Amino acid sequence: MEELSTTDFMAKLVALCKRRGIIFQSSDLYGGINGFWDYGPNGVPLKRAVEQAWWKNMVEDRDNVEGLDSTIICHPEVWRASGHIEQFSDTMTDCLECKKRYRVDQLEQPGVCPSCGSTKLTEPREFNLMMKTFVGPVFDEEHAAYLRAETCQPIFVDFNLVRIATRQKLPFGIAQTGKAFRNEINPRFFTFRSREFTQMEMEFFCRDSESMEWFEYWRQERWNFYTQTLGIPENKLRLHWHEKLAHYAKAAVDIEFEFPFGWSEIEGIHHRGTWDMSRHCEFSRQEQDCKVFDQDTKESFFPTVVETSCGLDRICLMLLCNAYDEDTAETKKLDQDEDLRVVLRLPARYAPVQIAVLPLSKKLEAPAIEVRKGLQQKYRTAYDDSGSIGKRYRRQDEIGTPFCVTYDFDSQQDQAVTVRDRDSMSQERIPISELDAFLATKI
């Protein structure tokens, strides 16, 4: 694909996602609401497939990680203990000329507005990122609550309940996926920085003496997830080690992806020490629920935590950015109606539609539907009989469908169909009786 500027690339990707029902702005009918995004019919399967792959990798394939699904609203003291109410903020400044607001740490030139170039900026001030709400019929501070800013805090709060219910002993982890909310002042880069998003986090509880070994273990496991499970090229990923650490941490590293707008974090692996459990012990005064009793030494201690934390929306955006391509090769125009072919080269496992069944004519609807029925119990399928076969191929290319199965008039005699490959655009005649086995090796 010809190199595009960041602006052009993102504009094309955003337009494609809206046109094909992958992702579009929430409340679009009313002009949209900044920082909130809806996943359409072709976005939901992608998002769920990635989430399921993460869950299988982190929970179902392991004996030492348990699952949790906690509420979005927690007791307000949870967020006081975690420090979010007092310290979870960004330093912001406003331009007095164009009235735009920016995070101070994101200004290219300190003291200069990136939009209009004015140096008339307000003094930096703190904006809390917690989204506030009220529980009950009275809207006062006594009934104030907060939408969770991260999914890990309920894991710490529920640690002992999960440990007892599952009879787990250290070391073990607790994982969950779910919505989180941050009142971002400047949402940007499509779904990369949003106000409502889905987090996938795992907190691994262990003894402090073993914690760095587990940190290294999870760092490698998470790298393998992106390169092996999601199929992201290693040259598009890198590790960014934190030089400035929190006082309670021993190590922190981010896995970054090279987005069109630059290298940016998709996951953090953090050594959190005993900070979280000790803070919840202090605020809840429930020491027995925050500590672990060692049968050998007869001592109670706070478990050390190693965290893996990633954003599902960012991972989906990474897959879309990595997959987006435009094909104008002369040798690849045999089934095209136009010069430019837009295609999402998504791995088959995560494509919204894995197999599209296309009858060459609407007269072949009944047998084509039977072919689809034979596939849809095992694969995500679609049926399309509208427009020329070339236009239908193009529609499927744009949502990343790896294989199209065409049922034509010869199929009634030879009981075979034509399978077209998205990436090579090669076509192969396959007997219907062998179709499932053929596709199973590809998907």
C-alpha cells in the first residue's frame, strides 16, 4: 500500500469502519458524543473474538488464574483507598484565543497552543478523571459514587472471597474483562483514547521473594499473546521500560504498537508490590481479608501483586490498523469493478465474517443457503446475493472476510463450489463434501 499520512490513514480507516458497520460514534444520529464508540454488526464479532482469545489464554488454559465479573459501581471508599479520588487527574491548560483545552504533557511546545500558535494559555490546573454519579434518590455528596476507572480495584477487594471459594493458594491470579470509564479531557485517535472502554486485566498474587520471576514470566507471556495468538509482526511491537517508578513498584514495562500516529501503549505489565492490598486493609480495617496466612511460618502477610492490563478497544484498533491495505496491483484486477481495492487482512480467527457464501444468481438461493447451513455451526458466515460477484467480493474484502464460497450453475452438476482467497485472490474448485475439511485447515 502506498504510504499515507497519519491524518489520511486514520480518516480512511474511520470512514471504512463506519461504512461497513464495524465501529462508529455513539449517538451519531444526534451528531455523536466525543469519546464514546459503538461497535456495529461487523465490529461485535471482532471484539468478542479478541476478548474470547484473551480469556482462553489467561483463564481457561491455566489452573492458577480465576475469573471474576464485578460491578461497574463500587463502594466510594474503594476509590479513596486506591487514591483515585485525590490523585487521579491530568494537568490541563486552556488557550484563551481559540478556547481549546489540552493536556500539558501533550503540548509539542510548552506554553504554545498547537492549534492557533497563541502563547496566551491559562495556568495549568488539575482535572480529576473519575466519572461521578449518585446512588439512590438524593443527589448529594452522601450518595455520591463513581464509575470505575479501572477493573483491577474490585479484584483486590474480592481477593479473599475468590481465594476461599476456589481453594487457591499463592501464587494465583484473578482476571476480568469489563467496562471502565475515564473523563478524558481530550479523547483522540479514534478508539485509542476514549471515555468509555473495555479493559482486560489480571492481578497475580504471590510472595515478594518470587515476584520478579513472575513479572518476567508474565512479560513474556503477554508478548507471546500478541505475536503468536494475534499474529502481530514483532517489528511492529516494542517494550518500553519505565524509568520512573512508583515508590511501591520494582518494575514496569509497556508493550507498544507502532500505530499510524506513533508508538503507543497497548498493555502494561506492572509490579505493584503490596501497595494495593495494604491500602484496602487500611481503609476497610478488614485485615483478615487482605492478608494471607503462612502455615509454615505462622505469619500473615500482604501478597505482592504483578499486574497485566490491556485495553480491548486498543487491541481491536491495533488489529484494524495492522490489517488495513489498499491494493492496486495490475495482476489483481480480475474480479474488480474499480481500480482500488480496500481490504482488511485480518487473521481468519478474528475476522467478523470468516466465510461468505455467494450464489452466482438469485435462482441458486436454495442450494447456496444449504451450503451456508453446513458451515455456520462452526464458522462465522454471511450470505450475500446482491450485486455483481465482483462487488460482493469487494464488500467482503472491506470487512476482512478471508474466504468467499461461490455457488454457480455448474455446482448443481459437479457438487463443487469455488473458494476465493481474500489475500491472494486465487480461486479453487472444492467439492461441497470436502468444503468443511478444506476450510478447517485455513481457519
